[in-house]
Amino acid sequence: MSNQTLIHDPSPAETRLIEAYNGLKTDARRTRAFEAFAAKGLPHRRVEGWRWSDVRAALKPSKTDSATPVGDAFSAGAMPVLRFSKEGFSAPANRPPGVRWTQQVDAPAFAAAEELPMAALASALANSPSIVTIEIAGEQTQPLKIEFDADAADNFAHVEIVFREGASATIVESHLNQGGFSSIALEYTLEKNAKAERLVYQAADLNAVQIVTTNVHLYENANFSQTAFATGSKLCRVETRVVHREEGANATLNAAYLLGDKRHVDFTSFVRHSAGHCQTAQVTKGAVKKGGKGAFQGKFYVARNAQKTDAAMAHNTLLLEDGAEVNAKPELEIYADDVQCAHGNTAGALDADALFYMRQRGIPLITAKAMLTQSFIAEAFAQITDDGLRDIFEEEARRWLMNSL
């Protein structure tokens, strides 16, 4: 069966993706990944998990093709940078001790292709290289940065990050898009006693469509901490899937989003507790102005043998103006009987009494709103261990609030 016939009545964007695939050197693994995508096509609102993130509609030709340059909050600093851009992949000549990265020309196997068709698309169309594998050993005191800088064209990348037994490091990811379509697939594997801190920064032009899909596999006593900050785009989805494979693993999944008019972000997560005595903590905070659209979808799945699971999920958002929109779907699916699991979801406005109190003390209205909103989302940044990196997120949030409210 040809790839064209796998997608019934393909849209112009899907036709473009088929043409891109046909222009690459094919092998069985690339074919399997692309066919997993093609079997479902671009997600749209009639697909349950994508009803608030209609990629097919977002990729229709825009009335304008102009693009605004996007800045990177983490552009400064001495950390090593691995960069994906229209010029290709680049990396420092000197590698930190205990860190190794390799490039692979041939397409790798992507195990979750059928479950994650957009990540399968990224794996199938990533080229030159098809995948970059980063191996981390020992304790890394300096953060490592991975930068994805997409232009107005289609961009795809596949990155695998492996933390060897007992290794620890901070990974900073910048996901930038100047106005095109990008799909990034990342795979984190943490071996026994490994510790990873992942910081995700997203910024894009208003016309950009961004998909960032991450698979995380945690083994015995591994510790994975993720903090993401997003200001959205025409459509942006940051999806994280975590599997607790062995006992004693811990995961933290925190995020904050600030959205203005015509900006969209979707934080989706699925955490599977397959082993007992594991913990997951998740806090997502958001603030949305008129015309902005936020979405949160979080699910904890606890298998029958995953006793002593401790998992808590919270999503809280502020609707800063009439016309702001936020959709949320927190879920628990539990088959074990000796667990502590909870989820919560709230939406509201800024406290009018607190605003009045601050105005009475001479604080300008915009500054008062910014201070209250920043205080509200601060919990999402609380688990960042490096004060300097946490300050960058907080300063970006402060700048957005002062310029947007």
C-alpha cells in the first residue's frame, strides 16, 4: 500500500509531508514510523486527545507568511549547546567529561510509533542526522543545552538522551520557531539511581505550529524533574509521557504558560505507574488573556501491581480577561488498592481585594496585576534547583506580564 493511499483525501499539508518522505532514503524503520503517522494523518478536533489542538486546521495556508524573529531566554551563558536549525545540526568541538553525543544517518526504530503518530512523523522525517544520541555518565555540574531553532519551513528532529547508572545532569531545551511547522521527538532514559533535571523553554512567532513529544523511561530509584515555560504560538503542544518501570522512581512534571491573543498552548501528559513505591508530582499554572487558548490534559495510570504509588496532579489557571479560554481534562485510572492519588483543577480571576489593597498603596494597576500573576505561577518554578536558571524563567515571566497586561 502506498503512503498516498494510507491518508484518505490528504490535506495540502499532508501531501507536503508525503512528498518530503518520498524524497528521503527509505528503510524499514523509517517506513514503519511514517506509516504509523500516515495511518492516522494529522490530528484534528475529532480525535479525542487532540480536540483542543487541531493540527490539520492550524496547518492550512495562512493569510500572511511574515515571521517575527524569536529570542531565546537562554541565549547567554557558557553551557555547551547542541543546535538544530535550518543549517543542520551543530555541536561543540570539545565535549564535557562524561558526556558523549553521536549522530546516526539511518533512521532508528521508534518503539511508540503507533501511540504517538506526531513523534513518529518527526522520527520518519528527521534527516542529516536522523537521530542524535546523547549519553551522560557521572555527575555533570554544568548544564547542557539543546536548541531547536525552526525557521518558516518544516523542521523535524529526533533526540535520545540516556543517563547511565548514577549519572546526573541538567538539560536545558529551547524550542524556538520563526513561523513554520516543527515536530520534535525526544526520548529520555534514566538508568538506576540516575537524576535528570529538564528545563523546557518555548517561544515562537504567531504563525508557528509546534509539537514537542517526549517519552521518559525511569528505572530503579531514578529521579526525573521537568519544568516547562511556554508563551504559545498559533498552535503549540508539549506532550510528555513517563513510565515508571522499576520501584523507587520519582517524577516531577511542572509547567507554566502565559498566553496572549491568538496564542495557543496544550500541555498534555500521561504517566504510567508500572512498578510500586514510585512517586509523581505535577503542578501546572497558567494565565490567559482575551483571545488566548490554553489546554491541559493529564492522566495518571496505576497498574494493578503498582502498590504504594503516590501521585498528585494540579492544574490552576487565571482568566485575565473576558474571552480567555482554557480547557482541562485531568484523569486517574487506578487498578491498585494501596495508593495515594489525587488530581485538582481550578480556574478563576485575579483577587479583586488584593488588587484594591495594592492600588491603595500606590502600586500602578499593571504592576499590581503582574505581581499577583507572577506570584500565582511561581509554584511551577519552585523545583528548579539552579537559582540562576530559575531566575531566567521568572524574569521572562515578569517581562511578559509587564509588556502584556
